[in-house]
Amino acid sequence: MPSIFAYPHLLFTPFKRKADMPIRHQPPAMLNRLRKGRRALDVDTLTQRIILPSLAVADEDLARLSLWETGRAMARQDNWDELAQMIISADDARLTTPGGVDEASLLAQGAQSDVVAAHAEALQDGVPPDPAAIASFEEILNEVPDNHAIALVVALAHLNIGRAWLAAPDTTTPQHHRHFKRAAALLAPLDAEELDAPSVAAAQCALAEIMSPESDNVIEAYQRLLPLDAHNAVHLRAFGRALVHTLADDPQKLEQQARDMAERTQCIWGQGAYVWIYLDALAQSRDAMKTVDTSVFVRGLRDILERKPDQHVTNELAAFCAIAMAPTEAALPRDLARTKGILHENLDWILSEHLQELHPMVWSQTPRDPVGAPRHAAQRALVAQGRKTALRVIARRFADQLSDGSTIAFSPAGMYRLPAM
């Protein structure tokens, strides 16, 4: 493979959209485009001509893991005063990871993780969980009854223990209702706006989705959260996922809320909030594709990447267009297929104009909860799978540029083409 420095005059000549880099994505004709003489070049051969730095563990993953472990370590050491202050300070400053996850929630989730894990493991083993661990949390709360950060940790513990009961196999006496009610009792007195605590509001949204998912209570909860932390895309995405279940009864509710939030956050995201609310909904539901305005969505994609040129976000949006919106063999109604195709085609400019480094775990198609338990080390198989998926996607999209022996390279200045030696 030629060195990226072999042709220095080309390093300052990014692909031109209409000349050097014609974009034609026609899967049925792919084999014809990959032919060189009588020898067909397979996609894996073309991937060897792609120069793209790859991070097995991205900064985002390291940040999430560090915060989670900090919260867990402080709980183990009974260092509750310092933990509470860290959560409150993170909320006050709206601190987030590079990818946008709020630090306060990660600290709180880490602090309650041991208690929840003990319950979940007991339930999976078919034995009654030991109530001593959650009882010790309640004792700590009794010692500092007016500390909302500690109340948040204990409420999250009950919330997640309730979820563990719901997920447990063969539980003849489920106790999830008791834990959900206790979480509600702890969160109800907390005024997130008065406390200026988005982490509290986010927990209240999660509880509303469990306790009354079919009511407007969920929308009301998110309408309290989002003005508190409108810069946080994680909350906007969660709101969109929460609205998916409403599509059958009220197909326009998702669209209305997406447009409303885009208008409210215009100065922050441009049309980006429209994208964040629709993003996961489109990946989950065909009904969401019936209402999305593709022109607003595409404009929102550009607004996001102009305002938040983070490589984790770039990888997430590229993977969404490449995988979630990929053409499928299953027959789709013509209008839905057209919508999916329009969104899929945005992959080209995202890759060529914004991608600088590959985050393979984003491409591994492994579902991830933004504030769920982070991995201590990325599984090699998933990293390899994600890297292979991403490189094959890129090779297919730019097969015309690669099939003559050229190499394409990614850099902070854009994507470049290096001719064959």
C-alpha cells in the first residue's frame, strides 16, 4: 500500500463531489463495477486500500468507564459526601463525555451498580435476592434525607432492581412493583428545575416510561427535562424512543414533538434536534419512516456535524445511515423504500467530509445503553466485526475510486485519493 506521504501534492486536494468522486450506489451493478480486466475484485480486497485510523477503545468509552468506576468506587468506600458533591457539580456545570452523555448520571449509575448486580445475579440463579444491600442504601439515605444526589442513587437502584425483576426468568412472586413504587416515592418530592438537576429529571423520565408509558405523563416529564439540558443529545434520543409506542395510535405525535424541539433548540442544534428525536425511532419502527420529513432530517444531519464535530458522533451518524437505513431485501412499500434510500445516501458526504477515525464498536451493531454498564475492555471479536463492517461499507461506497488500484485516506482535512503506483 503506498504511503500517504508518497504524493504530497495530493494531500491538499480533497475529493471533488462532481468530478473526482462520482457517487453512484447501485448494489445490483456492484460486481460489474468491481471488475478489473477479467479478474473480479472483491470488497475485502478493496478494504486493504483504505487508510483510516481505528480506535479499539475510543475516548468516549474511556470517559464512560472512568466515571462509572468512580461512582462505584466511592459507593464501595462509603464516600457518599464526596460522591454527592461530584454529582451535583456535574449537574450544575452540565458536564458530559465527548459523545454527550451527562457525567452526573454515569456517576450515579456506577454508585448503584453493585447493589443492582447482586439482585440481578441472584434472580438469574433462581434464588431470592439478599435485601441487605438495598437496605444499606436506605440507611444511608436516612442519614442525609435532604441530599437529592443520594436520593437519586437510591431511586436508580430501586428502578434498576425493578427492571431486573421484570427480566428474570420464572419468578413466581415478582416484586418489581414494590421497587418501582419506592423509586417513585423518592423522586416525586424532587423538583428538578428548582434543583437545577437534569440527572434527576432524566430519572423521572425513565420512571414515567415504566409507570405510565401510554399516557402524556412521559411527554410532560421530557418537557421538564429538555429545557434543563437542551445541549444533551442523549436526552433528545431517549425522548424519541419513548414516543415510538405512540405511533400506532397517534402517528403524528413523534413528528410534532421533533419539529417543536427543533424550533425550541434552533440556536443550539439548528435542525439537529429533529434528527436526534427521530434517530433511534427510525431504526426501530417503520411507522416513524412514514412521518419523517427527509429534507429537514438531512439538513439536521449537517447542522449536527457542523456544531459538534466529534468523531464518536460522526461514527454514530455514519453507522445509522449505513446500517439502519441500508437497502434491504425485504419488500418495503415504495414510499418507505424511498425514504430509507434518501437517508442512506447521506453516508457519502458524512464519510468524505467528516470521518477522521474509526470507532469499531459503534459499527459492531451491538445495542448500547448510553448510561448502561460500560465494558472494561472491548471484546476483540466485536472490535474486529465493527472494523470489518465499516471498511466494507466504505469500500462499497467508493468502489469506483478503489477499483483502479487507488487508495483513499481519511484525515482532518477530508478524504483523499492516492493513485496507484
